[in-house]
Amino acid sequence: MCLQLVVEKGENKKCWRLLIEFGKLTGVPVLLNTSFNIKGESIVCTPRDAIRCFYDTGMDYLAIGDFLISKAPYHS
């Protein structure tokens, strides 16, 4: 089963902004939400869990609150 959700700017401004910016970068203003864990492990419950899981998987980016974490090298 697939559940689609619409994000309204007035209801969740941070999530709405993330979708807009992701759409600008990729041409696809869609994000997938799934359980946040590695097979066989518990679901992520803390920012520390999230960061560990992020580095142990093939994810490219992790958004936590006002922060966007990337595995790509930083270039100024």
C-alpha cells in the first residue's frame, strides 16, 4: 500500500521548503518516506542513531531539523 501526502506551506514550512529546494535541484519535487533503519536493526530514535545509520547506508543526504548533512566533500 502507498499513502501519498500533500505538504502545505502553512502547515509544515520546513518540510515544504525542503520539497521545493529538492525539486529545484532534481526536477522532481517528491520525497520518499520509509522506516529509518538498517535491516535487522531497530528504527532510528535519536539524532545520533540517524547519523550512524546515515553513514552506514547508501544515503547521500540527511536532514535533521535545520541541518543538512552530506557525505560529499565540502568545496568552498
